[in-house]
Amino acid sequence: MEINDKNENSNNGEKKEYDDEFGIYRMWSAISFSVMLIVIGVPLWWKTTEVYRASLPYDEIHALDPSQTEIKTTIFIYSEYPTHANEIIRGLLISFEKLSIFNVEIKPFKIDIEPISFQAVENSSVIHPSKPGQILLVEVPSLPYNDKVLVSTNRIIYFTYNDDSDLIAQVIMQWFFEEEALINKVTSIISPQKINLDEENSNRLRAALGYDIIFTVINSDPENINFNWDVKTDVKGYMEPLLSQISKVSSHALKSQWLYLMDLGEVPRKDESGWYTYKFSQLPHIITPLEKKLGSGISKNPCVHMILYVAGCSVSPLCFLSSDELRVEGMISPQWGAVQILNPSEDNCANHTEVKFFPRDIMSIFISQFHALLGIREKVRKNGINFMSLRGPLLRSWELDSLYRIRTVEQITSASLTLQSLSKLLGEINNIVINEDVANSIDVAVKNVKKTVNALKRGDLDEAMEASSEAFSAAETAFSDPSLLSLLYFPDDQKYAVYIPLFLPIMIPVIMSLKRTYSWLIQRKLVKHEKTE
């Protein structure tokens, strides 16, 4: 019996020793597997499945504030009498204290012409200020038609010795600076519900890098009306100089088309004098069905429609009624385009003779309508204040400066709001991809907004106009990048729904083995402690 007991004890000891040795290997293999899965596998999975998000200048974006824009303007003044020039300067500076956007600097100017006269200065091309935004005040002995102040087409304001500074300041602030229009434009972009735009700002085309200008001739009754016009040649001849002048503001593509057998959709009312009339309130009802048939071609640019409607014999003579109940040949649809009516004569309708017209008359109306769509205010001559008329389609130099200012401010305001909206969206939704193209576009937009603000502070309108266009384009490109939508509709709950069924069968054994390993380590520690005792 003793021999058997010894053998049994010996076998049990060897088995226990074997079990302990095998348990150690098994536990360490479980630990190594768990470590590889948790330390290597999970981070590797996390890294390979994370959304790529390039770094963005969030602080710089939130710091953009286009409402605090400052525009520097330099005014030069010439007077034969320095004392009088200083009086004018002091009076102007007092008047300009009311301005909140413009920072005006006034400097004396020397003119080497003898004798000084309105005609001599106007005919001298060297004296005209060539830099956009600058203004030259010239005192002359007299002006035509006994005017007190005469505004040239080339950034020059002429005044006589007896004029006071208030009159000159009034002309500069209302015609040249147009600060109220700038403030209203910025406010309308930031808080559209808080302001009702004036007529010029409401008509103004929204900022865009390019427009398609489509001239459409509609002959509503081609069987009875014989109307022929070389649209392409006349439109090109009259419009291209103007579009070339404003090419820094935006690019333009000229197109033309003919449409037949189309009416305006609304029934005109016949008044007591025999005229058929459309009220201005009917214009939206005319445009809505008409726009479906106009077409715009394939283009990403917004369209500006300029329509010449040749009225049918049954509704001739046809016209629009303005808000003052005056008969007018054309009407403007804000931010859309314009319509002009051409009436055939009784002989054209009775004998089918060709409609006689002057292309210059038609194009002059179209050009004035296009000026209104650009937001160029129609200036009204006042008592003692006059301005030189400009023949042809071109804008006056100071009107072009006003267009530069308002478009520059509009573009950096829109770009800033677009960037801030985009940064807020990207900050709130973490699974939107931000690739390098989007990040580069945002960086370009931010840099050019700052560049525009600095250029305006220096009074460099050319640089400000160019930089604001770059900022506007880059901000729109970033905001509309298709990569931003790649994971927008794959939220975290869907991610978990995809990966949990994949990882759960693997993680359950790992968790159980970790639990068993933990128990084994605790038990092993207790055994060692007992042996030590």
C-alpha cells in the first residue's frame, strides 16, 4: 500500500507540474493575443477607418468681420489761393466726420497750366487722376451755364471761388462715395430680414464671377409683322466696350436668339387714349411663363435676360405703366433682366411693310437698363450742381469706382459669411471629409479677404477688386466641393451598426480570455504568497 500511495502521489505531482507549465503557456498566449488585438489591431483599425480632415484656420475665419471695413480715399485740391484751399479742406474734413466707412485724406495739388480754366484742365489728359478712387477738386474762374459745381467724367470736380465746402462735400458723399448703399449692401447680406433695399440695391445683380447676357428678340406676330435686325452685330458693337470696361468686376458672355409666336402671358388693359398697358405689378406674371421658353444654354453662370418684344398688331401700341402712371417702353426685373417693347406702325400692320427702327435707340435703352442692373444710380442735376454727359455705353470713371467699391465689399462679405458657415458646419459634423483641395481653397479665401481689407485701407481699389474676386471664388469653390458630401450621410450610429457585427464575435473570446487570465494571475499571486509564508 505504501508503494502504491507513493506512485500515486508522484503521478499527481507530475500532472500538477505539467498542468501548471501548460497553464502558463496558455495564459501568456492569451495575453499576447489580447495585447496584439488591443494595442496593434484596434489603433490600426481606428487609423485606417478615420475620416481625413485637413487642418483649417478656424480662429482666422471667425475673426473675419467685413462690417468693419475701412476705405481710404485721397482727394487732391487745387486753388489759386492757398488760403481759400485751406478753408475748403477744413470744411470738407468737418463734413466727412459723418462718414463711418471712408477714411478721407486731402492734399494740395499743383497744376502747371496758364491760365487755369475748365476747358484747359478738361483737355489736359495729364491732370486727370488715373488711380481708381482718387478725386481731384479744381477751382476755376467760371463754369458753363453758371453752374456752381460741375462733375467731370474723369474723377474731377470743378468749382468756382464763391462755392462753399458743404456743396462740394454733398456731391462727393452722394455721388462718389454712396456710403449708405455700401452699408445697406453689407447689412442685406449679413441680415437680409432686417433691411429693405433701395431701388438701386434691389435691382443690382448678385455678385458672380461671370454672367451670360442673353438678348432675345420676340416677334409675337411674324405673319403680319416684318421685322429684321442684325442683333449680333449691334449688340456686340454697343455692349463690348462697356463689358471690357467692367471686365475686372466679372466676365461676360454675349448671346442672342429669336423667338416667334409668343405673347407675354398677361392680357394688357386698354386705356382711354387707346394704349394697351401693363402695370409694373404684372411684370412677375409676364416673366415666369416667359422664362421657361427663353432658355439659357448650358452654363454655370447666372443669366441676364434682355428682351425686345415686338408687339402684335392686335395689342399695338403697347407700353408699361411705371409707378408714377407714366408710359414707358421698358421695365427692369430686379436681378433678372429687362424687357423692352417695340410697337409696329399702322402701315406695318396693314401692308406688312418692314418695321423701321434705329438700333441706336433700342440699344441705348438696353444699356441704361444694364446700368441699372449693375446698380449705377441715375444722377439728377440739382440747383447749381451739374455733371458732364457721357456719350456711348461707358460708365464715368467715378461710377466705375463706386461699382468697384460695392462689388468688392459685397464679395468679401459673402466670402466671409460662406467661410464662417462652412467652418461651423465642419466643426459640428465630425465625419465630413476635409481634403487638401478644400483646405487650400479655404486658405486662399481667408488670405484674399485679408488682402482685400488691407488694400481698401490703403485705397488701392484695383488690388482690392482683384483680391475680393479671388476670395469669393475660392470660398464658393470650397463650399460647393463634392467631397464634403462623401460621408455626410454616414453618421456614427450607422458606423457602429456596420462594425459591431464584425468585431463582436472576435471580442467575446478575447474578453473571456482576459477575464480568465486575470483570475489566473490573481490565483498565481496568492500561491506565491503562501509559499513565501
